[in-house]
Amino acid sequence: MKDLIREFSDYLLIEKRNSPHTVSAYRRDLIRFSTELAGQKVDSVTTGDIRGFLICLREQGLSSASVSRSLSSIKSFFKYLCQDKQFQSNSNQDNPVKNNPAEILETPKRRRKLPDILSSEDVDRLLKSPDLESVLGLRDKAMMEILYASGLRVSELINLKVSQLDMEVGYLRALGKGNKERIVPIGAMAKRAVGNYILKSRPALASSRKDGGKAEELFVTRRGRGMTRQGFWKLLKGYVLQANIRASVSPHTLRHAFATHLLERGADLRSVQQMLGHSDISTTQIYTHILGKRMLEIHQKFHPRP
């Protein structure tokens, strides 16, 4: 089964263009499943085997979200073996699996939980925290301003290339999940912060590279290398403490603040969906409680009999 898992992982990465992070999560789930089956051949796996594995995960204390993701990984794996692998193959050899044992299993719907929301005042304090007299402070300021101004995912932020930024017009081209491109405006304040970084900070940071500072990444470390998720998480935590913000803050929190603050000020859900890069508007609908509150305020303000 391990060879098939490796083949499936390559398929997700190359054919389906899933992110390395997603592929890694699927692979971990499937390797755990394979280990639990103790060498059982893939064509002998039954629906009962899969149910038993999921029950075992719950008994081990895994969250409902983790169990649901494991089932999604297994369902995708067997769908690949029964359908996609056959479609991809040009040979007449039989597929290792003819009947999909995961097909009848339903993935339980997960309740989407909105993370802690930062107020505009919290965001202002956070964005004012970096030391603008230092090259790292200028970089950090620019990164956080871009994140809040555009609602990027952290993976999209750290992978931004200089060529994806249009400073004259004031927008960036983000490559989201599945390499889908979208254009997002960044606003005057983020544009100013990035301009200061490019002019006063980035050349000094990129100059430490062996190639003489020819980095493609927009945001680089003190060694001139591309920023990592862990590196940005670490510096963000430092600024949260410095700004004395009590809410639980992650890079994704700024993305949620971006969407929440737009909707609170009258933006429509469809526009926010496009800027966030959600392929399905149902993903964006975790914010509908904000729209409900706003509609109530509008009704009370403008209806002749409130």
C-alpha cells in the first residue's frame, strides 16, 4: 500500500496541483491507516476496516476535525484507485481496487468555528508595533500590512514574488490553492509600507545572498532567504505580545480580520469571497452572522416602522 500512497501523493501534487502542505497531510493520514491495517493488501480493505480505524482514532482522543480529515483522505485515495488511476492509465492492467469500500461512508459536517476577531483598534496597535528604524522592522511592518490589506493566506504571503506586485496601480497577483491566480488591491497604507521596505530594507537583507541579492521572493530573512511559515508565525507572536493583545492571534487571524472588517463596513459577500480566493461561497459564509447584524441595523435605521 505504501507504493500506492506514494503514487497517489505524486498525483495530487502534479496532476491536481494541491499544495505540498495538503499532500503531506493526506500522506500522513494514509500512512497511519496503512500501519493500522498491519500490512493488509489494499484490495482486501472493507468498509468495516475503515469504520474500525475511525473508531480507533476517536478512542485515541483525536478531534472530530482530525477524524473527518482522515476519512476525507481515505475516500480520496480509494476514489483515485477506482476511478482516476484507471483514467490516467494507458495500459490494460487491472486496477488494484475494483470496488470502493469508502464510497458509502459519509464525512460528518464540521461546524466551522470563527477564530478570535481582532478589533480595528487591536489591528492598529499591532501594525504600529514594528521599529521602523530597523531593516527587520520595516520588513515586518510591510508583511503585516499586506496580510491585513489583502487577506492573503500565510503561504501566499511568504511565497509572494517581486514580479507579483504592481506598486504603480496598487495591487498584487496572488497564487492560491491549485495555483489559481487572483488580483487583490492592497490600499495606500500597505503600498506605502511595502515601498519603504523595498527601498530601505530589502536591498540590505538580500545583499547577504551568495548570488548578490537576486532573490525572487518579495519578503526575505536577514540571510536573504525566503521567509518561512514558522518564521513569520514567530515574529507575529512577538508583536502580539508587544501590542498587549489578549486575543489568540495567528497569521490566519489577520485574514479573518480583513474579511470581517470589510463586511462590517458594507462590502458584499461575493466580493470578499473573490478577494479571499474561496472557490465556493459556502466557505465564505462563516461570516454571514456579520451580514445578519448589519442587515438588522439597516432595517432599524431605514424602515418606516422599525
